[in-house]
Amino acid sequence: MAKIIVKNTEIVFFKKEQEDYISLTDIAKVRDNENPSQIISLWLRTYNTIEYIGLWKMLNNPNFNTHIYEGFKTESAKPHFWMSPQKWITETNAIGMTSKSGRYGGGTYAHSDIAFKFASWISAEFELYLVREFKRLKEEEQKTIGWNAKRELAKINYHIHTDAVKHNLIPAKLTTQQINFIYANEADVLNVSLFGITAKQWREKNPDLKGNIRDYASINELICLSNMENLNAVFINEGLPQKERLVKLNHIAIQQMKVLQEVENRKLLK
């Protein structure tokens, strides 16, 4: 479960099979905080609602019971018609709407397409704020996914880097401590080239932070780091001394970070 705040109202949502389901119960509380289920049923009983969610389900649910849906659509034009989420879900074999029990997070949820439609019925203003906040959250989510992907790529290239160190820089008959020192020393070649600081210096400056310097790198820095791990592996295999590699990698880091920043700035301008 995740949540966003829209016009001082907490809206809970969750992801199901890569699709977002938003709490209709929370949205309904904007209209009536004490009886949100009645608000949802009032919305469900209208012809326009039945038609909309029926068409949505025919497009997205091959097992949707269209025969029952047509009956509901006909009945919805009559003044006595009433519909509850549970009845709709059960009788039409719906997938775009679901109910959850429990004190926290319980209530009726619907696919974001349907939830936005419900929000527009509640209030056009509320719908606009809901869509805007939801889009903002999705953008932040994509940034996080992108960061994680780049972090994983950097970890993969780390093995290429350490393999080059193992086969070219570690002599025979060294102790484990001596071997670990060589690995750490080469990792700091990259740290100094890109961040201008060793891992130890970073920990001393940030004693309250968990993890290491690379866990706090930006996406652009992770892209550059991944490239530098590959390049340093090539330089090690070619037999370049560490001092020369450090200078070359630092020049490359400066150039690549400049290019990546320019690309990012162009995206922001668009």
C-alpha cells in the first residue's frame, strides 16, 4: 500500500499486476466522510457510470460477463436501480474493481482509469489535483527505478573491474588482507576520479549515513561510474600504471559528466 495527499485528503493505492488501483473509499470521503460506501453506490447506479466501466472492462477483461452488464445498463435507467461494488464485482466477473477488508487499507479500490472517472464525478477540481499528484508520484517512481537499474549495472561492471584487478594486479601468495587492500585501492581510483574522494574519506565526512559513497550517487554519476569500471578494466589489462590510469579516468569522468548534464538540461527545457 502507498498513499498520496490530495487537498488534505489521504488517498491509498496499491499495484496489482503492474496496474495501479486507487481507493474509491478515500476519494468518496471528500463528499461524505461518514458514509463513503453510499457515495460509491450512488455513483455506480447511474447509467453513465455503468456504461463507462462496462466498456472499460470489455476492453480489458476477456472474461467480463457482458450479458449481466447489458442487464444492469438497462436497469440503470430506472429510478429504483441500485448497485454496490460487491454486486458489480461478483456478478460481472470484474477485474477493474476490488474490495479489501480490514481497518487499515480496507474499502473499495478501482483501476486508476476508473478511479479518475469517479474523482471527476466527486469534483472536477479534486480530479485535477488527484491526477497531478499521481503523475508526480509516478515520475518519482520512474526515477527510483532508473537509479536502481543503473546501480545494478554498476554492480555488474564492478565484477568486470575486479576480475581485471585479480588477473593483473594481485601477485601470488598474498594474504587475504593484502588482496582486499588491492581491491579497495583500485575501487578508490574510481572514487577519486569521479567523486574526488576516497571511500574512507567519505565515511569520515558522513558518519551518520548508512552504506557507501556509491549508494548516494546520482543517476548520471552511476552511468559514468559504470563506464569507468569498464575503462579501468581495459587500462589494467593493457598494463597502464595506476597514476596514469587515475589521470585518464578523471579526464573522462569530467567529460562524461558534462555531456550527461547537458543532455539532462535539454530534457528539462523540453
